[in-house]
Amino acid sequence: MIIAINGIFASQLDYNALTFISTAGITDSTQILALDYLVRELKLKSIWNKMFFIYPFIGATATTHRYNLINPAANLLTFSGTWTHSSTGAKPNGTNAFANTGYLLATSFASGAHLSYYSRTNVTDGTVETGMGAQSGGSVALTMRRTGNAASATMDVNSSQSYRAATGTVTDSRGLFIANNDLTTCGLYLNNTTVATNTTSGFASRATNPNIYIGARNVTGTAQGFTSKECAFASHGIGLTSTDLSNLYSIVQQFQTILSRQV
């Protein structure tokens, strides 16, 4: 049993933060305190239980970057292609890099859904760039900035390819992007600002359930739409309220600030 890590007593840390820290082998005191802050605040603001997975991309290596904060024993990332791992996050090369979460796109979304990606890179990627997502008889996908400065949240493609999406433009692709469907509105948000919204009436049923990829979209088992934007946080969970969206940005931004990698 761990009594103390670099002078920080285990009893001072949130249980879930400590579990992640111990499993991932995090020993840096600043990183430990940042993770403890992140977990405590997500719980305090009633967002923690709305998450299916969270990847804080902390620890500077492919090994530490693969762990899921919600449950470090499940949905460990499998990195494919060329990635650059550092203390500031995980950067895909935009050509063949993606990470498989092992998390299946659900067959129904009774509570809506969201995807989030904290990008540290300001760049325009290709015409089909996708930060993260999955598609096969149904889709959730987040595009942050592709050709023409287009950005989009695609949060419900059914088997007939009828979709609910919010599409807008961004000129700076740095910060926390969130694609969100709360069953009434499909929205794309950047740094607590609304980029685009579209009315929606929920989610359609899905014929198949592919794993969600980060760095690209999983289209029936094939990664497509690669991004080159460095990722410093990614999450997927149920649909978030407007208050949740604001709180999530504030928490994640402060988490990045503690780590001196905010944008």
C-alpha cells in the first residue's frame, strides 16, 4: 500500500485520483496535485459520474498516456501509427496515427452524449480531419479545424445517413473542443464559447457498435480523417447541460494551467 508519493500522503488524495496515480506510476508532485484537483472538481461539479472515459495524457510517455482516469483498469489506449509523447500531451502525426479507446459506441443514448478534446495545436488539417469519433450505422465525431476553418460536431448519423450536426468555423484550433448532444440541441463548443448549434430530437438506434478512436474516426474498423493536433485531455460521456459545459471547460483549463501547458 502506498503511504506517500514524493512527500504527498495518500490519505490527502481523492481515492480515484490515487488509483490512477498508483496504476500509471505518476511520481511528479505537480502532476499528482493536478490529477487530484481534476478528479475532485469533476465530482464537486457533478460531472464525474457523467463520464465513460477520461484520458488526461499525463506523465510524458505512451505508457502513462494510455490510462483511463475513470477506471485505470479498463479502456487503456492502444496507440497506432506515429505519435509524439511528451509532458504537454500526445501528438498524432496527422497521417496514420490514432488511438483505440476500446470503448464501444453505445447502441442507444438515452441521456445524450459528448466528446471533448483539448488541442494544443493551431493548424488546419485535411478536408476530412476528425479529432475523435466512431461511425458504423451511427456516429459521434468531433472535427476541430479542417480545410476552410470548418469545425463540426456530428452527434447522430443513423443507418439511413440522416444526421444531426452542428457546423461552424474556427480560426484557432487551440483549447477545449466539445461536441455535445443533450437530446434537444447538438452543439459544438470551444473554450466555453458556442461555435454552432443545431436542433436535435435525440439519437437513432445503431446497427453496429465500433470502438471510439482518438486522433481519427473509426469507420467500420478503419481509421480515417487523421488529425495532427496535440491532445492534452479527451473524454466521452453522456450529454452535458450548459452548466456542465461551462464547468468542464473551467476545470480542464485550470488542470492544464497547473501543469503549465494551458493554451
